[in-house]
Amino acid sequence: MAQIVINAKERQQAFWKFLLLFILAMAFVLVAFYFDTLVPTKDNRMMRQQLNIFKLQEAAQDRFVQTMEETKVLIDSLRKPGAQKAYLNSVIGEKLRVLNNLQYKDSSMYSRLNKSVIDVFQRYLEASNTISDLGDAPRQVEALKAENAQLTRDYNDCNAQLRTLMNTAPLH
């Protein structure tokens, strides 16, 4: 005995509607899952790029700072007695060119800071050269000031003695 299904057409129609809605719902869930994983992937990629840029900037700044410290030591050595001024100035000039090449050429904070550092180093070099050109002059000036003060005291003493002698000497 086979049973005859009276509402077979409605059942079949309901099954196809269910299947279509099920497939649409699953597609919606899969699309949502795809976009949920795609967006963080793009964010991660952008963050990695920014991190790489930051690491490059940090490495460049490290090289800049290292060269800056080497330059400072060289400029400080200009003040030492017996320093080979011409050689040191050429090495320092080369270091300043390296610093100039290492600085950023954009409008970032590093660019302005590095430019200011290079300007300060150039002024520091000029001041150190001036001081080394003066050599012993400041000490000589101090010694001459002391000698001048002593001679002024001696002159005043002699002048006082002369006046005393002139006042006490009998007139002939």
C-alpha cells in the first residue's frame, strides 16, 4: 500500500523555499565571515607597513646619532694641544656632509631636528676653530692684566714716593 501524498506540490515548494533561504543565509554568514577576516588583514598589512617605515626611520636616526657623536668627539679634539687642525677640519667636514645626507628632506619632526643639530654643529665647529686659533691668548691676556695691575701699583707707589720726596726736600 502506497500512500498517496495529497499536498506533495506544496511540500516540494516549501522544501525549495527552505533550501533557497538556507543557501542565502549560509552565503550571508560566509560573506560576513570573509569580510570579518579581510578587514583585519588589511589593517594588519597597513600596520606592518607603518611599522616598517618606523623601523627604517629609527635605523636612520640611529645612524644620524652615531655620526653626530663621532663628529662631537672630533670637534672636541680640536681644542687639545698639538691637534692637527687641518686634518681634523677635513674629517669633521666629511662627517657634517654625512650628517647632511642622513637627514630627512621632508617636513617631519626628524627633518627639523636634524637640520637644527647640523646648524649647531657647524656653529660649534666655528667656535672651536676660533678658540684653537686663539691658542694661549686668553692666558696671555690674563698674565698681561696681572702684570699691568702690578706695574700700575708700582707706578702709583713711585709717584707717591716722588711727591713725598718733593714735599720734604729743602729748596736751595
